[in-house]
Amino acid sequence: MAGEEFRRLRAHLLASAQGEVLELGLGTGLNLPHYPEGIMALHAVDPATLLPQIVATRSARVSFPVYFQQQTAEVLPYPNGRFDYVVSTWTLCTISDPVRALREVGRVLKPEGSFLFLEHGRSDDQKIATWQDRLNPIQNVIGCGCNLNRQIDRLIIQSGLAIVHLDRFSMQGVPRFAGAMYCGTASRYN
């Protein structure tokens, strides 16, 4: 997930982020170099601590403080209305209860805040979606809980967030069953 197209998509998504930001699923910190100037602090949650030395090195290279908590996204340890932006990249596929996590996103966002998301999910092409359904049990095991067939837009709407902008496309260089992308912005209903 560190290839050129992944980097381009990350940079495009994160270009508008500023202020206090929360990232769901920090992983190994691949988003860190793509955050623009204007980030005051990045808070991140992830249920796993992956390659802590790499995360520390990547965190040391950015101009803002990075605060990490080993925590699931379903119960965020932050007060209501804390963040200007919440970010999720290729994370909603593995969260056990994505609607609950997205409700938490809405809770911790400031009223004028934005949720930036870049996720793979269920294809609009029925043939590909059928293959996603067939392959999902296998992917769930080998991909550490990753689901190929989640309808990301529906999950966001079910959580009570409002989709402001959504791009759907097939990611280049990725097998079609795993490359149906959802990229966009959502906000709280005020």
C-alpha cells in the first residue's frame, strides 16, 4: 500500500486537512508524509501497534506532534466536537462495527468538521460484486479481517453522517475485486 498510486491518492485526499486531526487506523504511518502544512496535531487510534520503530521514524519527520493510542474506533477516547478532521484510509474494511465507529466519528467532529475517507469496497459492477461476495470469507482470513464487499457510502449514511462529496472509481494496478474505491468527504448533520 506504499506504491505510487496509493501515495497519489493519499496526498489528494489529505490536501484539505488542517487543525486538529484524528486518524483511524494509523497502521505503519503511511499517511504521515502526505499531511499538508496547517496540521496542529495528529491523534491516531489503531487496535494494533504495527512496526513501532517505523511509525516513530515517520512521526519524527513531520512538523506536527503525533499522539497514538492503541484503541478501537468503536469507542473513541475523545470529547465531543474535538476534531476539525477525521481521516480513514483503507480502514473501514477491517473495523468490526463500522457504523458504530462512524457514529463516533460524528461525535468527535466539530460541527463544521469533515470526515475524509478513502476506502475500497463493494463494486457497482454486479459481476465483480458477486466475486467479492465469493472471495470475502477467504479475504477476511488472509487479510486480517478485511472485507471486500462493504458498501462504504451506505455505512456512512447509516451512521448519521452526510456525504458531501463522493468519487467512485476502479484503482489502477489493483485487481478489480479489491479496487472498487470510495473517496470523499462527509460531515455531521447539524
